Amino acid sequence: MSNGINFFQALLSSIFGGNDPDAVKRRLLKSVAKSLSRTKFHFYKISSKEVEPAFAKFFYDIYKAISPAQAMFQNMSLASLKQVVISSSLSDKQHSLLADLSEESIRELANSVSAKDLQKQVSATYSTFAQGFTSQKTAAIDVLYSKLVAFYNFCMYDFYVMIRKFDPSLHERNFSILPKFRATDGDRVEEELKNFTSVAWAIPMDATWEEMFELLKKIKGVEPIAPNIWKKIIARLRSVKDENVFEMMIQLITEDPLYREKVKVENQHIMDGYLQEIKRQMESVLEDVKEQEEKFNTEKLVQQVFGTLNVEPLKNYNEEINEVLDKKSFKGYKYAEPVKYLKLFLLDYAKKEIRDLSDIILVRGEWTNQQMSTPMSEALHRLLNISDAILKFDEKLAENGEWGMKIKTLLPRCERDKEARNIINMVIGDANDEAAQLISGAVKYMVIYDRNLKTVLEDFMKAPHSQLIVNWSDLDRFSEGTLKNKAVSIYKTIYTFVQLMQLFNVQLKTSPRY
């Protein structure tokens, strides 16, 4: 850095002579002062380092002219203006499509179509809406909004704070009393002047402004400033800018001849963000509708299977523990809900109703070919094993269990110990995979059992010409109620429960184990 400064000093010295940096600086400031005095704007008194009343008058005239616009923008944000700009550019068709993408319209449509069809229809509507913004139309919107932002920022500049430094008795937006401006020290206006140039020089001075003023007139019913007055302001600003008046004033006030105005002109690009927000809101509503439909379908099937929605969760692999894990930013037990349904179904239904039916059909039934009963018998056996496996699985997550002990020990350290966090994540992952294995295995054997039960029922309908079981007439006495009704009821219940499990989209991470 010092080498760069020395090189620059040497360059200045070669131009102006001498090796004294202060002398070089004085010569540069003298040159700046001479250039400023040659302009037609007598804003700064070099000898006293004071900013003159003419400077305040320049700002006061602008302040008075843009005051109505400033008042208009007082309760308006750039975000709201952005919406107005885009809305004004929409065709009638796009306005209609946008209405169809509102939350109210999407939810109304959801009452008549499935979540899947809703997704298709709403996505198609969005695509048509977005395609209406051609590159030419998008560019026009960006140009209009860029001008509006520049105009807004200029009008919202705090002229009053600047002007009051020259007349402390001045009241904000009170133009009935003529101000009495007095010269003030330059360092009192330095920061305000820098701030002003950052907004004023960002104005596209060669732009046309008619479209913007028409839009603002539509919003409020009146023009914020007469277009011809705005043109005069632009002309005066351009003149000051072209002669570098404010830049030279700041150089002299700060005694920094190397100061340069830093103006960041931003060309606004708003359509991508606008469309992304429309899409985000749309997808949020669709996701909520989907979740509501899934919840409704789940509760409907749970009610059909169990006759109640109050199903007791597992002791350790449950949704309540998920709240604790979530506070520590862990994903938690993914299949806590379906596993609790599976546990209850196997304990209360498979071990009772299904086993009772199986005892009648598989044990007391006289099969023409005993091997034909094997798949059904094996499926029941597997389901009962899975019922026991669920209890053992849950015990592993108890505080004194293999997995639960690790979580209990490492959870307090996880925020400062990366390895502890990794181990907990592995345990949760293993638990979720085991839960998925149990659900997947149970569903597989329920399908096998139900498929064979259907075959048995079809054989029952052929009696006395049955081909699988020859003593159907003797079996009815072993059943509470008619055997047929019992078998049909169990077939339907298993089928309904399988549908319930399929709602949870269980995915295996490892090869099937059950």
C-alpha cells in the first residue's frame, strides 16, 4: 500500500514539482478552487470555507417542487410501488390468471378436485401466466421500475435537514414564510451533500418520464409534480453534475483533492423475484392443501380400522420425543405415526381377530392340499414376529436401551461436539430405517395374507363344490357369528390398514430384513 502511495506522490511531484506531499495537496486544492470559481454556481466561499445561501436556495426550490411527491410517498414503500408497476403491465388475461393463483381460488378449486389434479391445474395456470412476460415486456417493466426507484429515492431525500442548517427557524413543508438563509460552515453539510449526490446522480437524466407520471397519477389521482417542473429540476441537476460543482465543493470542504463522487446506478430487475414469490405462495398453498387432504384421509382410515383417532404412541419412538430432537435441529423419528398404528393393529387385531380366524381356517379346515395353506400360515407367523419386534425396537430407544442411552448421553453435548451430533444422527437414522423395515415387512405379509384370504373366500362361495377346503359346513360353528362375515370383515380391515400405511410413503434405506 505504501509503495502505491509513494508512486502516486512521485507522479504528482513530476507534474507539479517538489517532493512535499502537503505542497502538492495545496496546489491541487488551489486548482480545484479556481475551477469551482469559474462555474456559474456560487455555492461556496473559498476564503471562509462557508457554503453560501445560494446553495440553500438551490435545494429549497427543489424541496418546494417535490414536496407533494414527498408527501405522496410518505405512506408508500418501494415494495408496494413494485406491485403497482407489475400490475399495471398485466394483460386482462394475466389479471384473470393471477386471480386463479390466489390462495382463495386454489382452496376453492381444492374442494372439487384431488390434490394431485389440483397440482396439475394450478401449475399449468402458473406456466401460462409466467409465459406472458416476454423478454421485451420484462425489460420495459424493469426500466419503468428503475426510473420509479430513482425518483422515489430522490424525493425521499431529507431536504429539510439540509436546508435547516441555513435557517433553523424553517418549518417542514411550510412554504408560506420565505426563509432567511445564512452562510454555514462547509463541514456542516458535507455528509448531507454526499448523500444527496448518491441519489441525485443515480437519476437517469436522459430518460423519458411520461409513463411513470401517468402511473403515479393513476395511483393517487393527481400528479406528484408537474412534468415540466421535473424537467427543469433535471436540467439544473445535469448542469451542476456536468460542472462537477458538488464534487469540487466536497474536495474543498474535506481538503481532499482526490475525492471522487461514488454513484451506484442500479438497473432494477424485478420480474424473477416477482414470479418466484408468486410460485412460492402457490406451492405453499398446494402443500398445505395436500397435507390437509393426507390428514383427512389418514384420520378417515384410522377411524375405519380402530373406531377412534386416539391411538397410544410407542413409549420411546414417538412424536413427543421429536419435539425435543427438533429443538436441537435433528430430523427426528420419521415414522413415529405409522409405527404406532402398526403396533396397535398387530397387538389388538392380528393377535386376536386374525389369529382366531386363522385357527378356524388353517387348523380346523380340511385342506385338499395342505401346502396351499402354507403362504397364509407363514404370513400370519411373520406378522406376529413383527409385533414382538416392534416392542424390542422401542425398548432399544429407552433411556437404558442400546440406542436410547447414546442419545441421552450425547444430546447435552451435541451443540459443541460435532462427533456427538454425528453419532445421534446415526442412531436416529438407524431407528428410522428399522421402523421402515417393520412397516414394509408387515405390509408385505398383510398383502400376502389378504390375497390368500380372498382365495379362501372365493372357495367358500363354491361350497359344496369347494376345491381348497372340504368341510366348510363344519367350520361355521367355531366362529362368533357367521364365518363368512368374519372373514369378509377381516379382509376389508386388512385392506384398509394397508391403504393407511401406504399414505406414509415409507422408504427403505437398506435391503428388506422382514
